[in-house]
Amino acid sequence: MLRHNFSMYGADLPDRYEGVEARIPRGWEDLCGPAAGVVHLPNRLAWSGVTDFNLADAGDRFLLYGIMLDCGQRDDVKRWVNPDLLRQEWPRLRRGFTSQITRRWEQRLPGLAPSA
């Protein structure tokens, strides 16, 4: 008879979204990322291979900001995310990422959430 060990199925796994709030800057004024040029991320963030992101390219910008939302630490986000580009990119990021993450960003940064 097969018995289920529920700890194998996630009961003992940590919450993937625990600590997300700690990674989000406290306010818009903390975001100091470049508005143009190429951003080079360290391997600890861009471990899948692509490390250079051209901010003029919408695809690169989406990937870069997605990495920041998903696994960037607060200092990473402050260093590489530009407030104007984040506002511009947010509608796509909001559609492309789980609301478990985007909702927390919208709560922290006034004006990021879409108007009702």
C-alpha cells in the first residue's frame, strides 16, 4: 500500500514569497538605476547566462526588471531599477509576474498600481 508523505509534497517547504517586502525599496526616492545604457548583472542574479541588459531594448528591460522583482535584493533593486523605467515597464511586469509579488510592490510604491 502506497502511503503519502506530505512533507515531500511541500508542507515543509519555505514560503516562496516570504521576505519579498524586505527586498522592495522603501520609496521611489531609493531607486537610482540608470535610465539608459547597458546594465551588467553579477552571476548571482543572472545565473542563466545572459548578464548584459540594454535598457533601450524592451525585451532586455523586461528581463532585467523581472530578475529584480523575482530575486533582486533591496540594494540590487536600488542600484539597477530606474523609477521612470519601472513605471513604464510596470504594465508588462504586472501581467508577467504573480500577483503575490506585484501586489507587494504596488503597496510599497504609491502610483504603481493601475488606476481604478
